[in-house]
Amino acid sequence: MFTAAAGTVLSLLAGRAMAETVHGVVVFTRHGDRTTKHYGAQTLTNLGTTQNFQIGGDYRARYIESSSLTKSSTSPNSTTASTHPSPTSTPQSQPKPSTTEANPPPLNGYQYITLQGIPQLPDAIWIKGDDNCPAVTQASQSFESSPEFTTKLTSTREFYQSLFPVLKSVYDITSPEDLSYASAYDIYDLINVARLHNSSFPSPPSQLFQLRTLADSAEFAYNFNASQPERSIHARTLSSAILTQLNKTVALEGALKFSVGGELRCVSCVFGLAGLTEVSESFYGLPDYASTMAFELYSPETRTSFPEEKDLWVRFCLRMGLLGVGFLAAVWDREESLSWGVY
């Protein structure tokens, strides 16, 4: 397990950024703002497409315009998440916004096409390694038999049932008993989406914060338990794929420049698998819309040729949404120590 090194590495990172060569990058990203998942067939909103455009521009500036990663291209084995930008639709039974969405799409209303990456079949499990996996399903559902779940279910019952007047218009919520910690993420998602797109929607900040932290705790527990590895098969699959891509960059001496994919639950699961929750409790939380993490394979000096393996470093960069001032970075050295800084 990685250990946190003492002190900040801000100056260290800044020094490397002035003279370094990035040879390859694997980026894992969460999509931008979308309609609620409760009704299925969710789509990106105009705000969501704008967020995706902005984060893409930030990575372009970081790797392409800065020339830190030259001649970037995607490999045939790279996984590209599907995007389906379209106007926001509101199901009849969903709490309706009082005003239309205020965020115009980027690029002056440019009509996006649907982008579908078709990788080789074995690589398709990158972004959703828990799909149709009985072992993950069984391990995840075992959380509901735990003392932790039972305690949360009981202690939050009154809080969740108090939300019935707000959610009673949702077609399958017919009584207060339909609302509980067992649906923590679904309830948070319903209210959060309504709040984002309806300024008059009743959602006090303290209430939303409680909904968010309860959803965080439930989703993390469903997807990670150190004593039950089966619960995090999807994160282990992703971690293996990231290592594979970085090794390809090494084997191809930098010919593979950029790989990309994304899925919400995998990200928080990776936090637990990498021991990041021991660095900060913030890693128990779900990543916000348009959050990204990147694994950079680089040399801490300017190079014109691909280096030997002993001269390669791996940097983990994390950006939680678009509100941060920069990337949170972790640098692993060959003694497996972990240092953090912001740049």
C-alpha cells in the first residue's frame, strides 16, 4: 500500500513542469451534467456539454498547446465514452423546472454527433467492469446485510421520509416508506438534478449536503470493502487496463500517446483500492460532474528520445469537477512512496 510522504511537493512539481517530457497519458473522466438516471435514457444537458468541452480544452492546453505531449493520438485500443448531447427533456412525472435551462451549448450551438468508441471486445470492460458480473453483484449486495447499513437505514429513516412532499410527484414514489437509505444515491440524484435546473426547487443547502454525504457513504460501501475484493472487481479491471496502456507506451517508445475512458463508480472504487482514503477522507466522496483523473508517464527532464525505464515516472492527477484551481497531483517514486501537491 502506498504511504503519504511528509510535506508538500508543490515546489518539486513546479520544478519538474518547467523541464519535463510527458510520453503518454491515460485519462479517466466522468461525463458532464445530465438528466436524472431515475427515469433511464439520461442525456447530457447543455451545461453538461459545456463542461465536457471545457475539460477537453483544459487537457488540450495541458498536453497539446503546451507541447508537453506532442503528436497526440488515440490508439485503436483506446476506449472512448459515448456522448449523446441533446436538449434537456423532462419526464412528465419529474419535478419540472420553472425556467428553461440557462446554459447554452458550447461552440455557438454546434450540433454534436453521437460518438461511439468500438474497441476490441476484451477492452470493453474498462469502463464498466461490474456489468453482468455475478461476483460483483453478490458482494455489493452483501453490504445491505452489514451492521453499518442497518444502522444508517434506521438512523436516517425519518430524514428520508420527510422528503416525500418534495418527491411525491415521481411516478414510483407513492408513500414515505418508498424513501430510505437503501436508495441513497437515487434520491440524491433526483433532488440534485431538479435543484440544478430549477431555481425555485425547495432544497436547503444543509439538506442537500446531508443527501450528498449519505449517497457518498452508500456508493463507496457498495463498491469497495478491503476485506471483500470481489466488491471492487471493476476497479481492479480498470487498474490493470491503465497499467497495460502505460506499458504499451513504454513498449512502443511513446507511440501510444493518449487513452481515454470513464465511468462514475469505477473512480470512487479506485480511490479505495489505491488507499487514497487513508490520505484524505475526501476520497470517500463521489466525483462531481466532469471530474477527471489522469496517469501521466513522464521524464523529469526535457528529452528528444524515449528514455530507459529507470528514468520514467508516473504521476496521478485528479481534478474534482471544474471548480478547482488546478490539478491535485500524486507522484509515485520507485520506492512506492506517495507525495501530494497542487499545481
